[in-house]
Amino acid sequence: MIDFYALTSPNVQKVFIMLEECGLPYNIKPVDVWAGEQFTPEFAKINPLLKVPAIVDSDGPGGKPYTVIESGAILIYLAEKTGKFIPHEPFARYETLQWVILQVANLGPMSGQHVHFSRFAGPGNDYSIADIAAWPWLRNFELLAIDPGKYPTVKKWVDKIAARDAVKRALAQVGTLTSVRDKASDDQKDRFFSRGKYARA
């Protein structure tokens, strides 16, 4: 039997789907993260990172209880346990694992940040290193294919940071540098971006 420490996030949903697809019996152990239940000493013994999802498989390797944290690792563990939804042929297997890692390292975190900043983050009236870290990326509306008209609050924030004297001085310094991209040959760009003859299958 698997004890599944869960709530409702997308990372939790993928484990629900995998458990159901595999037909594995499980007990739902709700962890109310809004009430701070993930910070209890009891849950910290399950997951020292203090977040869901997590599972405890009473019939783990060697028939002993085994705890797995992190949604991607849980998917891989359950696939290995059941022999389902993970190819056995090496090439296909590693292709599958690459896409799982891509999701947990890129798609999930980026989507999570979008949800956080669009729905839950406070107004952020104080200027901090969080602003300094985010501004160089978010000011590039065209590069990111974002219509600033759809995000007036973000546009207002970008303009407010851009008006700071230190930011103007920093951009002036950046402007003194010649980007390698500006003088790179097409072959060098192909190699940098792993495209053309440098593309990897």
C-alpha cells in the first residue's frame, strides 16, 4: 500500500494520474499547505524539503517501506515498480526520461512562477534584489513575444525600474560591450544553439 501525501497542485495531480493508471492501491494523506501542515515535525520526517507530493510505499525495494519525494522521481519510481509507462528499450527509455526532466526542471517551475506572480504575489512596493534579478528578463517584451498592453501592471513596473538612475548607468555600461552574438558567424551561432550540422538527435 502507498501512502500519498497530497493536496491539489499540478505536481500532485501527476502522481494521482500515475497511481490510477498503474492501478496501485493508495491512501490519500492530505497535507493542508495553506494551514502550514507541511512544516510539522511529523511531515518533515517524510519530506525534509517540506512540500508535497511525497509517497511512502510499504512494499518498497526488498519488501521494506520506502519514501520517495519530488514528483518526477515519484513518477520514475512508480514506473519502475510496475514496469508501466516507461520503455525498456534504452533509446526510448532515455528519451522518456529526458522529457520528464525537462518538465520538472523547466515547464513546471516556469508555470509555477507565472501562477505565483499573476495570482498570489503581493504588490511588491519595495525595491529589492528580486526586482534586480527579474527586470533584465521582463523588460524584453519583444524578445519574450509578450504584448505589454496585456500586462499593464508589469509594464508599469518595468518602466518604474527603468527610470532608476542606477539602472540607466548599468545599461550604459552594458551598451559599451559588443555582444558575441553581434559578431558571431552563422556557423558559430549554429554551434552555440546546437542546430544545423551541430544538432543532436
